[in-house]
Amino acid sequence: MIYTPEEIKGFKSHQDLLVDKLNKLNHAKTIETDASVKFKLEHQIAYLEAELSEIKQKIADAYDLGTESGQNLLLEKIRTLNINEDMGRIHLVNCNRHEVRDRFEESFDKHQQNGHQNHFYFLSACKSQLPPSMGERMIYELLGELLDEDSKSAVHCRFDAKKHDRVRLEKLPIGYSLEKSQQRFREFCANWYGWEEKQDFDAALQANLLPSPRYQYSILPFFIQKNECKSFLPEYLDWMMTELNKRPAGGPTLLVFVVFYLEDLHLQYQADTNTVSEAKAAEIVGGIDQLCEKHPNSGHFYPLMPVKKTDLEDWFVDLGIYNTARLDPVFQVLAQGLPPAEAQEYMRTQLLNMNRVELVQELVYKLNY
């Protein structure tokens, strides 16, 4: 249901009126001694409480960030900021995460210095923290000069035209067995790189067709969800890394990103012991860590944590909003659109899940695109 600002204003006025009536009726009930009158008051109170609950739900629905009404209300507040700075795809994903970004850049530089032409980066996080966006940020920041309009031929990557030309993630090819998964990966590479139908996978590796040598960088971005992770997954990834590492020197630098969606990982992670409490997630995280120990041209980045409100304020400052008091109406609407439990956590900690932060970024981007 889409509500107009006028309708929402009406809901709030009605809510205030109902609250006032209920307060008066409840007071009258406490001092009433006649049983029949008291019964009528209780009946009226129950009726108005049900009506108030319905109005509150309509207001919650109107502000819900998952609805068009909620996003329009937020967009209305953002529009008053009059942001005129030039924006690019990087602004959709570059809020905070400085510590993870710095670790990634350090890892990337180390692989480059060691002459590794294959890099493997694993990101494990809850969906609410948008790990693919972290991968995108890594790509945009490191290859920014190569990804501009004049030099796209330097990078082999695929972008999604329906999502502001952002990097398109592909589902990690995986089957019911290790052998089937290996077959699916070979088939994926053949389709991704446009090989001839009878092109042999091993021969293509030796010929550096991942992709053709005219590219400087090739990006393979994958994702996989926890319930799709099989017991043989570490062995499958190890095979994939070993096979790709057979490429002879001289080809493009290959960057393989694999995003693991692990629900509530940031809540399960114990920083003091570097452990994860939930068994399945701990098994997956541990398996990836072991792979990274075996393969020096890899890195594992986890978990991604909620973002501070001040980090989103800093993001706006970079866009020219130096007086952060102007952002208060934006954050008020944002908080009203959160689910109750999430809203309470935000009020307590001033932390926002990245999916909420990125929604704000996307709305700002749309206004300036």
C-alpha cells in the first residue's frame, strides 16, 4: 500500500486523538464505581485500542523502508539537502569499512609484489551487511582508473545495466558432488569467456584464455549461500584455486571474489577468541581460513559489522553537507522505517545495518545520477 504525505499526516492526527481519548477513558474507568458504566468504558477502551493498533500499523507501513511510501518519505528529506556533488558507482558502496578495506589493499599489494597473477578473495558476512558491496568497493577503488569509460578494455568484468552498471555477481557453480561441481565450473568458464564449444578447459588455461591477453585484469565475482555449502566445498575451492594457478605467466591478473552469505555472522563472531558460535558457519569460516593458509595468493575478510551513524554522517560530509545537524530529519525518518527490534538496537547503539545505509546511499545517488 502506498500512502501520500497527506494521508500519513492524517494517520498521525488520528493517532494523537485516539491516545487522548484513551487516556481520558482510562482515567474515567479508574474512578468509576458503577459496574455497568465501568463495563461500557472497558468496551469503548477495547474498541479504541484496536483502532489505535490499526492506525499505528498503517504509520509503520508508511515509514517502512521496504515500501515505496517509506522510501519516498526518506527521499523527501534527502532532497532538502540539495547535494550537488558529482557521484559515481563508488558512492553506492563506500561508507566506512575502512579497516576491512585497508586489509584488502594490503593483501592486494602483497600479491602484486609477489608476482601472483591470480588473487582469491573470500568475504563472509550476514546478508544484512551486504558483503557483495564490500567486494564492489574493492574493485572500484583498486581499479578505478581502469574502469573509466576510456579504458574498459583493460578489465574483463560484467556489469548489471539494471542496477546502475554495478558489478554483477554470479552464483558459484556447484553441484551434488565434487566431480559435478568441477564440471559446472568448466562450463561456466566456457560461457563466461565465450570459448568455442569444444574448447578444452586445461588447454584454455595453458593458452591464458581467462580472458584473452589483451586485458590487464579479469574479475570473477561469485556468491554462495550457507544452505548451498556442501561438505566437499573446501575441496572444490581448493581444486579451483589449484587449477587456475596452473596458468602460465604473462596473462591478465585474475581476481576471484567469492561472497559467502552467513546469516547473523556478526552476532556470532567472538573477536577475543576469533571464533564463530554457530556450528555450520564456524565450519565454513574455518574451512576458508585453512584454504587461505594453503594458498598464499588468497585472503579471507570477515565478519562485516554494522556501521556507525557517524560514518554515514561522514559520507554526507564528503558530499558537501558540512553541517551534520541538517541530517537529523533524514536519520529520524530512517529510524522510523526500521523494524521494531532493529530500531531499538539503533537507538541503543547508534549502529545501522549496511543494507539500511546503502538504501540511503542509493536514494542520494538516484537524485544526482
